[in-house]
Amino acid sequence: MNAMLNRVDAPAPAEAIDGAVDTTPPLLDVTGLCASYGKVDALLGATLRVKAGSIVTVIGPNGAGKSTLLNALMGVLKARGEIRLDGESLMRRDVVGRVMRGMALVPEKRELFSDMTVADNLRLGGFRRYRAGEPQPLDQLDWVYHLFPRLEERARQLAGTLSGGERQMLAVGRALMGKPRLLMLDEPSLGLAPRIVQEVLDVVATLRGHGVSTLLVEQNARAALRVADYGYVLENGCVVLQGPASDLESHPKVVDAYLGLARHAPEPVPHSSLVQEAAR
Ligand SMILES: Nc1ncnc2c1ncn2[C@@H]1O[C@H](COP(=O)(O)OP(=O)(O)OP(=O)(O)O)[C@@H](O)[C@H]1O
Ligand SMILES: [Mg+2]
């Protein structure tokens, strides 16, 4: 069942569905990525790949290094190792250089312009394409409104007055305005109701058909593995497990540690003892 799971932090050849080795170079190819905050090492040689048109998730507990990984990939944080996008090394490219090559990051804090409207925040997302001299830098707007109809309804509302779910939609929508090839999402489910999480992840799933690959960092392993094609488990700055998302979903370690379905779950607490607990 878990035959394709790899416990080691080594680049495994991507397997095609028919079992043949897929020799297509990945869109994102990361090898031995290390990053530190002063003397504290937060990423200890992460190796991972994202195939074009796929959704790859990185799951792991608080402090595992998930945000560090995304910030290192985006160039916000200095890193050692190798990052290749479509074969080209990005290690000497700064953030703008990486954005211009098609990377987009929706950070944990969303970083919207609160006193600007929804529509203006979205227009700013077209800046990369404007700067690249594209003739229609805002031509994604209708598509973004189609993906997130609520953003169109609220186009003139100030971003600072949006609900948490709407802010998340706006952050993703703004990233999509730049027509990225690789969308990196840092915990899109954070603080959102399950229904909104599903709404956002449904959109991520549809992006596969529009030439956008996604690297999804999540603590919500259940939601992430459901939408992803492939997954990595990051712990203490190291990839400790990787495999097709459906295999990871049933791997005992993932089930025990991340899906909250401990196989040796304690018996449900009888109602009477709950009352006693509360009375103490
Ligand atoms: N600016 C910083 N300065 C010093 N240490 C930091 C800084 N940012 C993160 N760290 C440390 O680096 C490690 C990895 O943090 P990171 O934010 O990448 O974890 P994470 O997996 O994203 O966690 P979470 O799920 O809570 O968002 C942690 O030990 C954290 O304390
Ligand atoms: Mg984080």
C-alpha cells in the first residue's frame, strides 16, 4: 500500500501513473536546501520536487521549518543548496528575479494593503506582468473573479474590512493576477472554517488545468493531502517522509501524528467523568 513512500531525504525519480520512470524535468527542483536564523539552523538540507501541473504539499508540526522553506524558495531568506525552476538556477536571483520568472508566494500573514479596495489589491497583483511589458497585464481579473465570485461582489470594499476567508481569497487572487507558474501557499487554512478551507482548496485544484503548479504548506494535513498529488513530511528542518499523497494519507506515522486518527485512540470519556473533570 505504501510501496512508493520514501523514508529518506533523497531525490527519488518521479514515478508516472503507469509505473514508468518519468524523465520530464520537474518545474521546481530543490536540492539540499539549508537556511538559518543566526546560529539556529531551521532548514537542514531539504530536497523536493514539484512537477508541472501538480499540487505538492509539505506538512509538518509547528516550527518544522515550513515557512522557512517557502521564504528560502522565494528569496526572502538567504539559503544554501540549489533551487531550479524549469532547469534554471535561482540561487543568484533576488525576490524580484524569482517573481519575474513565475514564482508567487502567499505568505502566512497575507500582507494585503488594508486601506486599498479589493479591486486595487488585485490590480497590484498584475504589476509583474506590467513590468515585464505584457500588453494586457490585468487580463486575469475576470478569471480571478470567476474563481472567487465573492471578490467581485466586494470589489469596492477595503481589504482591511474583509473576513478572514475573504482575505485569504484576495491573497490567492492577487498572486494569480501575476500569472505565476508556481504558486506557493503558506497555511491557507489558518484560522478558517472548514467550508472556506474547502472553497480555497477547490480553487487550488482547478489551477492544475490552467498551467499553475502549487506548493502547499499546511498544518492541516488532512485537507492538504486530499487535494495534493504528492507530499513531503517536514520535521525539525528535514524531510522525513515523502510519497504520493494518497499513500501518505494512510501511512501509520502520518495517521498517528498528523491526521488525529490515532490507531490507539483512548476510549471515549464517559459523560459522567467529563462532569467530574469540569467540577475539579
Ligand atoms: N525570524 C526568526 N528568527 C529566529 N528564529 C526563527 C525565525 N523564524 C523562524 N524561526 C525558527 O525557525 C524554526 C522554523 O520556523 P518556521 O516558521 O519555518 O516553522 P513552521 O513550520 O512554518 O511553523 P508553523 O507551523 O508554526 O508556522 C523554528 O524553530 C522557529 O522558531
Ligand atoms: Mg509557518
